[in-house]
Amino acid sequence: MPALARRLTVCAAAALLAASVAACGGDDDAADGTVVEVSGTMPSGGPAVDLSPVEQTAGRDVVMIGDSITVASTPGLEAAAGELGVELTIYAEVGRRITVGRSPEAAIDLVDDVLDDGQPDLFVIALGTNDIGKYATQEEYEAVIEELLAVIPGSAPITWVNAYLRDDPDDSAVFNAALIATLGNRGNATIARWASIATENGMLSDGIHPTDDGTVEFTDLVADEIATWLD
């Protein structure tokens, strides 16, 4: 069995039996609001808020909204969903932004269509790559993120995959700091730390998009976050 399949099978078993969420990458030892150091998501030395879920969701209907990174990883994500026993619906398009755009449709406009089919048990948001560098301050990024969160029901858990551009690490850090602050205020959310993985050698093909190895790591990261929420 391939290493990825073995890992996902272990995560699925842990999630389904509720034996050890931590074994699949989650960390429920700290309650919401605990201040921890998180590499790659804040400017150096800055604190981050641990948003690990206090309670897991028993549902298995997962919606993922993403951009080209998710597009590249879709085959692996669909395989991971099968291993985890979840119904995963992916809405991913190249160039997608959080609140701006008609083609592709911005995430904020897409959410209404998603909710027409009923509220999923978990939202996975993998956006920000195409918004990095478009705003000047952390407050502006926070406002954009808050606009999207405002159309997602507060009762819906969210895991958001943060973002990283190799040629724009400073703006990437500002976006990710805004993400931490905004989701920390909302609660019922976790952050999947792609920015910590994307900086490693061999993960990005062009400073933005994942290599084959990068898509495996991205898939594992998302699968771990989904497993964290499963009961």
C-alpha cells in the first residue's frame, strides 16, 4: 500500500473510532484562545492563536472551496475523502479570489449556491493565494476575510488553508496573520498551515503552485484537518 494511502487509512481509523485525533495531525490539548508560536504563519516572533476544535463534528458532508492549488490536488483530495469516509464536494477554479471576481466566481458569491444544497458539516477554504499583494494592510485583509465569513453560517465549522507566495513572503505573512486574527474572533475554526510546508525544498514548482510532491503534502494537510473534525 502506498505511504499516502497508509497514512490516510490510519487517520480515518483514528477519526472513526475517536481513539486519537492527535495521531492525524490535530491537537486538542489546548482550548480556543491559547497563545502559541506557529512557524510560517506570522512575522517572525509573532504569536498565533491555536484554533483547534473543542468538539468534533459527527457529520461527513464536506465542501471545499479553492483555487489552482486545490485544482492541482483534486485527484488526491478525492482519494483522501474516500479513505476518510466523507462526501467531499470541491469547488475549485484557477484564479479564484475571496470576494472579487466573476470569472472565476468569487468565493463570497459561490457560498449561496453551496448553501442552496444544504449546509455542509464542514467548510474547507483554501483561498488567499490570489489575494496576497492586493491589499496594503492586515486590517484590509481582515475585512476581506470577514466578508466571506459573514455569508457562512456561524454554526458551520471551518478549516482554512493558509497561503504562501515565495516571491512575496512579507505579504503572505500579513495575510496569514489576518487569517489567524479573524478566525480567532469567529471561533469554530482551524487553520491548516500550508505556509509552513510550502517553504520547504521541492514543494513549489514556480513559487506558487505545488509540485507533485507538494500536492501530496497539500492533500495530507487537508485530510489531517478533516480528520481532526470527525467524531
